[in-house]
Amino acid sequence: MLKAIETQYRGCRFRSRLEARHAVFMDSLGVEWAYEAEGYDLGTVGFYLPDFWLPKIGCWVEIKGQPATHQEIQRARALASAGGRPAVIFAGEIDPRMVAGIATDRWYPAAYAWGTCAQCGWIDIIDIAAARAVHCPECKKKMWFRFTSPALRSAYDAARGARFEHRRAVS
């Protein structure tokens, strides 16, 4: 098994460069995040420290270099069930085609991706199948969400182009 390189970005020590790239991505979009903000005792499935909490979106995000294992999915489901909020797992390199699985029993287990509201530009993680009928929390309407936009493209480019040397981001 390969060992990830710990990476410093914005005062946080990330366990991998992939996690740091996701932080760059969210910063580029103006999405507020907290890295490893809180750990949880989930009883029979063990302890869990999710990578990101997105307070304005109201979900946990887990970043994996490879597809999540059954045990990782079970922990995310237990967190979502106990916390009453979705837990989303993104696996692989950051890319415009990046799709997550949602790990919860309360929300539909489907494919999710970053999207923007076509009317107001609100950024959210959207169920791909329901993209045309998502209730936007910002403009308060059922709106069509787009999975490509200048803001998303710029954020993907910033994340993929981020260079980290000596555990610090270089501009």
C-alpha cells in the first residue's frame, strides 16, 4: 500500500495531497469547510473522523484515493444516520467528471456531483438524477443545477494546478 504525503494548506495539515486539493477546490468555489473538525464514536462500526464538514451545505465529505471499502461505507452510513445529515464519499483524482456515492439510509443512494444553481449560482453537491428538480436553498425555488459552469471549471483547474512543496502550498 502506498503512503500518502501529508500536506500543509491554509494552516491545516492534511493527511494527503488529494485532501488538500479538495480544500483548494472548495476555497475556489467559496464553500466553507472544516477539516477533521470532530470525531465520532459510532458504536459497533467504530470511531470515525470525517475529512470535511461543510456547514452551509450541511453534509460531511470523505475523500478517498481509491473506491471506498464496505467498512468505510458502513461508517459513513452510521454517521449520516446518527447525525441526520448526508455523508458523501468522493474517490479518485479531482476531476470535472468526479462523482460521489452518498452513504446514508435517509437519502437516496445515488450518484452525486458538485453543481451550481442555474439561476443564482449556489454551489452544492447534487443528486445527478434529480438535477432538474433540486430545491435551491439560496433562491428558494426548484431549479435546474448545472454540473459544468465557469466557477466549477475554474475550481477544478485551481485544485489540479495547486503545487505543494515542503508541505506548504506554493502560489
